[in-house]
Amino acid sequence: MDAKMLIDRYLKHGIISSDDIIDSNTEDVMQTIISRVHKYAIKQTPDGRYTTYVPDGCKPNGRRQIRLKSKTELYRVLCEFYDIAPDECTLTVEQAFELYFDYKEQFIEAENPEFRLKPQSLRRYENDFVKYIKDSELGRHKIAKLKKEKLVGLLSDMVRTHRMSKTCAKNVLLNVQQVFRHAWQQDLIAINPAEKIDKKKIMAFTRYVPKKTDEEQVLSVTQISALLDAVYAQERKKPGDMANYAIQLGLLAGCRVGEFAALHWSDIDDEFIRIDHSENRVTYRRKHEKRSELVIDEPKNRKHRKIPLTDEMRVVLDKARGVGYKSKEDFVFVHADGTRYTEGALAAALKRRATEAGLSKVSFHRIRRTISSMLNAELPQKTVSAILGHTETVNEQHYNYATVEQAERKRALSSVSSKVINFRAGKEPLRNVKSG
């Protein structure tokens, strides 16, 4: 194929535009074409030759070297190598998503935990795909024919039609970009139109969700007191209901509910509560087995940690131990028959106690935010993050709220106001100072 035909072909497929070839010679146009479809650098070696790499699945590192005397000859070989790419790919965006899911699924069984993907994470990707991409105009579009402007328009329409929140749209856009990047890496598309899309233009169509106040994110001391009253009342009625002790321990340690569900007596010694396990619900892909199960696995983010055991925690654990329920697996929070409380059962018990206390929207996660926020007033955030098992950034953004009561805020402000007003009491009045 000669240069003119190749240029016409790449113009047709949108790989280059008419602006790219105005006032340009053939070699300049060839360079423009190559820069759009070729991801490896082109370098000149000390002996004057030009070298680069092209994808090659037969090689151990997935690529092979090309080394030629002139840049023009190298361009010709590269153009021939990529010649079939635009016409071969008839993949739709939907099909590209499915290929991406197949690719990601292999990381569920990754030996190295740093690269391991949780099944529920892949399931969330698939749920977004089914809800927003599948059977949509974007999903039916040929991925190789999508230009950046068209993709931005389709994504904007999707966000607006579904009235997505900022968080939802951000997650979906990230998935779309990952799918297009994977298609480009697999040489299914010559250019990646999702690489530099204008996210602000798309996010401008998201539904505005006002940020929750600090009072909505955490529990006040008054609310904690009311919740504990309800828990103690139920404990007196049913001392064998171990969920009440899990709630009390939650208010003291700030653990995740799944960590309480997976807590073993062997995890507790005289000094610490070791968090080495957590309950997780594993949901398997619909293409294989459509099922889910509860498993005991590592804590979130694989952050194993030790929580200092306080006297108050010892009292709660002694009460739980005194109930006398035994579990073959050594779980702490179990029913009379020895079966453990699941995450859902503990969460439901907390909801019942909150209702009895006249409170709403109380969860173990809200309790966790409360304990973290209180600890932040006492300790460096790095230390708090180590105790609760999240990063400093997450601690700052999601676990650091004002927990001081309004009455205490008023008292403190009144104290400051009094000092300001009475600062010069007993002294000569201030002289008038002319401005300027």
C-alpha cells in the first residue's frame, strides 16, 4: 500500500485529521500516523540506525525489536505492521467490557496479595456495566470508531439520563477509561479516545448531593449515652444475647462489623486485641457460578493490627466470656448453639437498639467514624490510622469530624468572647487612630 492510500485510509478511520496533513510532507504525515498507533519510542542508535519495538505475543516480554537504516524505512515497516488494525477491530464497547472483565478475573486468584482482586470488586464493575453501559448507545458503538468528542457526548448523556451522583459518575468514568486503556494495550484500537477526555465537562451533569454535616456523620456523646442505655436494658433482659456485647465493644474499639464477626478468643491477650480476620461476602461472576458466600479472610486492605486493650474493653469481654457459649472455631460472638453472629446479624441488632433509643441511621461504620474522630483529638492521625486500620489520607477525608457538643462549643466561644471584650478592662481607652 503506497503512502497516499495509507493516508486516505487513516483519514477515513479518524486516526488523523485533515489538519494533520496540511502543509506537511509525506514523511511528516507518516510520523503523525505512527505517533497515533505506536506506543514504543523510536530511537537512533550510535551507529546511525533507527530502532523501536512492536507487540509480539510469541516473545517472553511480549514485544520484538525492529532495527533499520533509515527513519523512512522504519516508518514503512511500522505502517505495514499496523495496516490491518483499523479494519480488523469490529468490537463493540459492550464486548470490550466483557474482555476487560475476563482479564481482571485472573487477578482474583493472584498469588501475590498486592495484585489480588476481590470478587466483590469485580462484581461492582459488572453491576455498573449492566446498569449503565449494556444495551445503551455507548455499549452498541464500535469501539474503534469512537472519537473523543463523541465519547464525551455519550458519557455526558449517560450521566444526565441516569441522574448520577458525583461519586457514581466518577466510578463509571474510571471503569470506562480502564476498558479503553485495556483495548488499546491489546492493540484492539489504534488510539485511545478515553485517555484525555474532559471529565469536568461530563461531571458538570451530575446530580448535586449536599455534603453531610458532621452531626450526621458521627454520634454525639448524648446519642452514645442513649444508645448504651438501650443496650444495657436489653442486656438485663437477655444476658445471653452476645450482639449487645459486640455493640459495646464497637463503641470502645471502633472496629469494622466484619472484624467483630470474625473475632476469635485467641486474638485477645492481656494487652491487645489483634485484628487478623474479617468477614467478607464473596460474590462470584454471573458467567460462572451465580452465587455468593460468607468467608473469613484478611482485614480490609490487608491491614493487620493490634488494638490496645483498655479496662473498659476487658469488662465487656469478661461479660461475653461469662455467658459461656462455645464455638468450635473459637469465635467470640456466637449464639447458644455455637454458630457465630454474622456481620448482618450484628448490624441488625445495632439497628434495633438504635430504634429503641430513638436514634436513626446508626451503624457500626458511623460508630467507627465517631471513635476515629475522638481519637484524632487525642493522638496524631498516623497513630489513629494504625489503630483503626486505614490510611492517613482516608482518616483525614472520611474519619475526622467535629464531635464536640453544641453546649461545649457555646461555652468555649463565650469564654473567648469574654476575654476579647474584657481584654483592656482597667486600662486606658484606646485612642482614635486615623486611617491611612
